[in-house]
Amino acid sequence: MGPTISALMSILLHLSVILVFSPFILGVIGKTKAFFAGRWGPPVVQPYYDILKLLRKGSVYSTMTTWIFRAAPMIAMAAILAAGILMPFAGLKAPIQFWGDVVLFAYLFGLARFFMVLAALDTGSSFEGMGASREMTFSCLSEVALFLNFTVLALISKSLSLSGLIGGDVSLLWHVLGPALTLVVISFFLILLCENSRIPVDDPATHLELTMIHEVMVLDHSGVDFAYILYGNAVKLFILGSFLISIILPFKTQNVFMDTAVYLSGMTGLAVVIGVIESAMARLRLNRVPYLLISAVILAVFAFIITLVRGGF
Amino acid sequence: MGGVLYALGQHEIKKLLAYHSIENIGIITLGLGMGMMGQAFHQDTVAMIGYAGALLHVFNHAVFKGLLFLSAGSVIRATHTGEIDHLGGLLRTLPWTGHLFLIGSLSICGLPFFNGFISEWLVYQALWGGVFHFDILGIIFSCLGVAALALIGGLAAYCFAKAFGMIFLGKNRSKEESPYKESDYMLRGPMVGLAAICVWIGLFPAVMVSFSLKTAQTVTGIPVPAGLEKLILNPLLKAISVLFTAVIIFAVLVALRKFLLKARPVRETETWGCGYALPSARMQYTASSFAEPILRIFRTLLVFKVKTGKLKKHFPAETHLSSSVLDVSENMFFRPLLYWIRELSGRLNWIQSGSTQRYLLYILFFLLILLIWKLN
């Protein structure tokens, strides 16, 4: 019984860390954008308030919808949280790790996306149909880039679990394969922007324009369901972001507090960078977005070539 | 991969499924290819995982494609049409067919909880095995395979989100009321059985994995390396334990939602149309529009046919737009080939006059020729 209970405890700990910290990133992004716009801006904890407020609201459902519309936010959030279990954070080891868990990681996101798209189609609204269609288009491309990046990292680290990909001696590898890792980081950053529908792929601030992707898909969700969706997105950003930070800042001291401090400042830095990009750039024209994603794929391929040449294969 | 693009361009349900088979065969050949490369590089582990993945996918494909075809048949039987753009909202009138089609779609996309995930997992393992154990050329090919499989996975999800979403969700696009009759037990039974197999393999893959390993051994004659079965199954079992955690999280979320909504007002109204008050079923997004963005990206590989009406005057009264994807191999290879064969046979038509005497003469000539040939 001992190991089972400790495993359960570590899963619970992991999930609570994810749940507690993820809206914070959104708060930092909001604050950065406000700073650039010359405003004081909402407090950093505003996303927590938003989610709590939505959780206390009632819901309105379209008569056209079926159970899929109601279940999708919960399925999506459960899948994203389950993917979070596989991801190690600074001082915290992933509670479950195994050979090849990257496939499960990617496909859990796929499951979440599939159900959100079905929920959007469920409403029968053409706005949401359009958003769903775009979401699927871009995710096809970003998935290729994601798997290529995983392959490069696997080749570098000789491992196939998330913990192995980023948990090993990445700091040593920066000396040998610095260029390849740089490309992976840039490519992964593009994926992160796309998967979390940030500028320049999607503008999370617009709400009723024909230009948006993710926001329009959830147009009909309200109350608790919408809270789940917002929270799920925050968690997704947090998970993918910490993957990136673990590659960029692989410093491992033996001190847990130091590690955590480095990690948290890295995450805050990432949020600031995203905020700066959103303030400085406009959203790309929709038919330009695929080029951005294809460049993510190409960067990953270059990283692959460099690894092959430099790694002595 | 071409298959899934054509499938995306198809708006007829059974044609869509048929094109999708090409893509699945692609996955199977990826597995077989890894098996052969594994043999060439003397990496029995990689080879066996590749072969086993391919074999398992053959079986899985039979199961979920059978399920999908049966439910598609059920849809056509009930509605008398297979045009996706004419359907919609069938989940309410055909609940059995709808949910079974959903299970089939989830399986074919290789999403976790279902059997497609297991075999795609094996193929991924084989590909990454290639990345780790082959020489540089092998590594490059394996990496290409990973990219192809990832793209196929994404496109399959796209395609079946379209198929399921357009057929079973939203509102019926051709009729206001749709008093369709659900298929009876005799039709439902086999579909339920197939769906059960999908879920069974998805959650308890041990039996089928070891079975396909044994089959691979029989076919190729390579003995299964010791401990390989464990090597495959242990990660899979852990993956499934993650899935069960996901189910528990889901249950908690459901309970929380129920608790929170208990004292709150829950209303039902029309879908929010950004203020437009009279939405009609024909204003929904259609399957062709849904697939348009991705097809546009791959437009160099596909041939489009777009018919559109010209806009006249300042307030155009009527216009139309229709687009379809043409099958290059059908239109540029098979059609001309068949046309030539038909032309040629038309020219030779005079031989077949219909009179028995003439045919007897032919037989006589033929026998004579045979005789002369034999004598020589």
C-alpha cells in the first residue's frame, strides 16, 4: 500500500502545483501588455478572480447542443491535466514517467482539441465552425513540428520520456549542441504560441471578429464550462512553457529552493516575453500563419541536421 | 497521406471513408518499412515492434473501419443520402449510430482510450527505435516517418472532426424536421460488438500485442527477442494508468460542475449568432468550408474545381458557389485509360456480330492456328 499512496500523493501534489501556478502566467502577460500600453492594468491575480467569478455563475445552453457540448470542457481539462502529470517541474519529478510518454502527451492534447472542436460544431454556429476549422488546420502543422522537436531532443538525450528529454544534463549539451538546441527552442516557442492561440497566430483579446480562432470556438460556453476552458488553457500554457524553460534554464543545483527560484523567474520571464510580443506585434494575416508554422517545422529539421552532424552519428 | 487529403475534400460519407483507407495503409506500410529496415540493420527489437505495429494496425483498421462503414450505412439507410453537406444533427435522431460513429472516429484518429492509439504507439516506438539504433540514413528515414505519422494523425483528426461534426452535430441542413428511424437490433448488434473491441484493445492491449508479436514471429521467422513483450507493455500499462487518472479528474470536474450548477440558473436558448435573430440551418458551416483552409495549404498537390456565379449589379440577387476536389489519379490516369480501352473495344465491335455461325468460324480458325503452332 505504501508506494501506491505515495504515488497518489505525488500526483495530487503535482496537480495542485499546476493548478495554483498556471493562471499566474496569464496575469503576468496581462500586466506586461498593460505596461506597454501605458496603463496600470489589472492585478496579476486577475485570472484567478475571473475563474472564480465564472465558477459562481449559472449557464446558458443552446437548444441545438447535445451532451458533447457540455462534456467537452471537462474532457479537455481532464486530458490537459493528465498530460501535466507527465511533465516534470523544476524541483518536482513527474509522478509518472515511462519510455515514449511523449506520444501520450501529444495525443492527450489531441483528445482535448478534438472534443473542443466537436463542441464548437455542436452549436451549429458558423462562427464556431470557422474557428474549429482553423484550429484543426493549424494544429495539424504544429503537431508535425512538435514531433520533430521531440525527435531531435530524443536523439540528443537518448531518451523518450519527457523527464528524460529535459531532465538529463541539458546544460552539458548546450556546449556541444548549442545551435541545435537554440533552433529547437525557437521552434518550440512558435508551437507554444500557436497551441495557446497567442499573437501572432491568434489574438486572445478580440472576441467577435472573423479573425480569431480559439476565442470564437468557445463563444457559446458560459459559466462553469467557460471557467474550465479558461483554466484548461492556462494549464496548457503553463505546461508547454515549463517544457521550454527547462531547456533554456537547465541549471540544477542541489538546493530545491534555488531550483524553484530559477524556474519561477524563468516562467515569469517567458510570460513577459509573450506579453512584449503581443504588445509589439499585430496578429498575422490568416493565410500567413501556415508559413509561420512551416518555419517552425523547418527550424526543427535544421536542428535535426545539426544534431546529426555535430553529434557524431 | 494523399489519401487523407482527398478524404478531407470528399463530401460523400462512404467515399470519404474509402479514401481514408489509403492513409491507414500508409501507417501500416510505415510499420512494415520499419520492420524491414530493422531486419536490414540487424535490429530485431525494432523490426519486431515495426511488424507487430503494422499487423496490429491491420486488425484495428479492419475493426474501426468496419464500424465506421456500418454506421455510415446506417445513416444512409435512415436518411437516403450520403452527402455530408445535406446532413446534420443526427445524434439526436440516431443516437446509437451517432455514438458508435464517434467511437469509430476516435479510434481511427489514434486518440487514447481506443485501439488506434495502441497500434500508432507501436509504430512510433519502431520509428524512434530506428532513430536510436540505425545508421545516419536510417535515422533520416525514421525521422521522416515520425513527421509523416504526426501529420497523418493531425489530418485524420481534422477529417473525422469534420465527418462526425457535420453529420451528427448541429442542425439538419436539408429539412427542418428529421423523423429518421434508428436501425433495429440486428443492425446495431454488430456495430456495438466492433465498438466494444475498439475499447477493449484500447484499454487492455496485452492480449492483442502479444498475439501480433507471435504472428510477426511466424511470418518473418525472427524469434521475438526475450523481454520484448514486457518492454512494449510496461510503458503502455503506465500510459493507461495515466488515462485512468484522467478519468478520475474528469469525474471530479463533473461532480464539481454539478455541485456548482445546482443552485444556479441554467437556461436553454438559441445559439448565439452575434445578435442575429433568425438563424437557419442552412447558415451553418459546411463540410466543404470546414476543410477549405487545410486544402488551400496543400493546393499544389490537389486540383480544385470551383464554380461560382458572377455578381451582377449593386445588389446581386442570386449567386452560387460550389467547389470540389478532383482526384488526380482518377481524372488523369484511370479515366483516360478506361476511355482508351472503351474506344479500342468500340473499334473492334464488328468482330462481335451476334451470329452463332460466325462464332463457330472463329473457333475453327482458332483451332487451326493452334494446330499449326503445335505442328511447328
